[in-house]
Amino acid sequence: MLISLKNAFLFFCFSGKDDTIFVFLSDHGAPGLFCFPSSSLYATDFIDELQKMANNKQFKQMVIFMECCYSGSMLENLPENVSIYGVTACPPDTVAYFCYYDEERMTYLAAEMSAVWMSYTEVSDLDKITFQDEFTNLQEHMQQSVPCEYGDKDVSKLSVSTFLKNTPPSTRETKKVQKPTDLISFYEAPFKILEHKIQREEDPAKKEALKKKYENLQKIRSSIERSVEEIRDLSIRAGGGSAAAETMSLSRTQLQDFKTVAELFRTTCFNWHETEYQYALSQLPVFAKLCASGGNVQGILDVIKQVKRTSTAFK
């Protein structure tokens, strides 16, 4: 079930000091950002909310599994003393992958981390395995992404059944561990899906419509890349940091700076909550690197406004 961030935290308002909470989040993302269908969750806000819940004794232990590109950046600032254990699909500086392309439905059915995790969980006795066992299994069987763990490692030693209902033995016996196939990065998947649809479509008119849709998506991609390239170059010239920073790991202050920059880019240039502009998320690492290198935030904001006014990328 998809619920908004606001409603999710309202639900947690009713939790208490003896509750165990399991959170699973899977969608698109960027450095310091998890993207819900119609809202963005920034790492700085997420960590603040988790800290507040811990201070208010709204849970006993919490486990978070997060799957999105750059998901490590959402939890790398997670305190180790708040009884929260987090697992992410990838480090702060790499993308996540979809898998299992379905020819009939013409879409990808799962993402790599959740596919490996759920497959292992379905065949296991959750009374006998811990979240550390789950993480070790992810390390051993994920082929493209590199899973990461954060927070309180003591929580990782708890049995999974402390948080999740056990699978009946009769069901476990009929399940088999599945190996992910057709792996593709989250950002490239929309293009590959359209390519498959074009290849399979036999009706000339429908095929032509799909080709136009694909061409339009490529034009938008090019516009997004050109605009971000201009913003990057102008920001560097104006002393707004360096896009060649070796890391995208951001401090708490830099996470707030990144949020300010990213939100202006979203509201001014390309709103990634609109399907055709989701590719904009793939370019946010540029802004993360500018912020990580100590770039002047106001200078970057001014450049974004300037590029929106003058760049041919928006013509």
C-alpha cells in the first residue's frame, strides 16, 4: 500500500515505547532524497523525524529497508544510539536496479534488493534468522548493487519474526529462491520499456505513436542534461563549488543545502513528480557534489534562475 509521508508519520504518532516498527520504502531517489509519487522525502527531514520519534519513545526498535538510487545517502547520518537499524539497496553514490522484465505486461516486476530479500524471506523460518542474516544474504546474492547497513547493529541481531509474521511451513516448502534477471538501472528502465513496446507493436499507427513518445522522452532527457551541465559550469565559475568532488556524502548542514538547491531546481526547471521529468532525478548528483565541495548555496540558486531564463534547453 502506498501512503504519503505525512500519513505515515501520523500513523507512527500512535506507536509507543514497546512497539517494534518495520519500514520498507521502494521508489525512485537521488543523493539525500527519496521520491514518493507526489512528494519528496529529504534525508535531513527523515533523520530529524526519526530522532524525534526516538526522543519521544515512540518505538522500542525499528528496522528500515530502503530501495532507491543513492539510498545509502538517506541513512548514512543515522545515529547509532537510537535502536534503529537500516539497510539500503546501494551506497550513497550509486544507483539501484530493476529486474524481471515481463514480456506480457511489458514492464519490470521488481527491484533487485527487494527481489533477493523477499525470496530469501519466503523460504526461511523467520524465528531462526536475524536481520544480519538477511543483510548477509543480500551481500551474497545481489549482482549489481552493493547493499549497505547503518545504525544500531544490536537491532540487526534480532530475529526477523520480532518484526514480521512468519511464513507458514507449508508455503516455505513450495517456494524456491529466485535469481534476479534482466537487471537495469532505475533511470534507464523507462527508455528500455518503450523500446520493447516499439519492437512488439504490429499496428503501424500505434508503433508510430510509441516512437514519437520515445523521441519526446529523449528530447526531455537531453534538455535536462544540458540545463544541469550549464548550471554546473556557471556555478563553478562563480565559486559555487566543484562537480568533481570525490564524494557525495553530505553532512547534516550540506543535506539541508542540497534540499534547498534541489527544490528550486524541481519547482523552477523540471518537476520530477511528473512522469516525463523523472529523469531529472538522475542529474541531482551534480548538485550533491557542488554542496559536498562547499559551494555557495545562494550562488547556485542564482545560477539555476539564470539558466531557466536564458538557456536554450528550455526553448
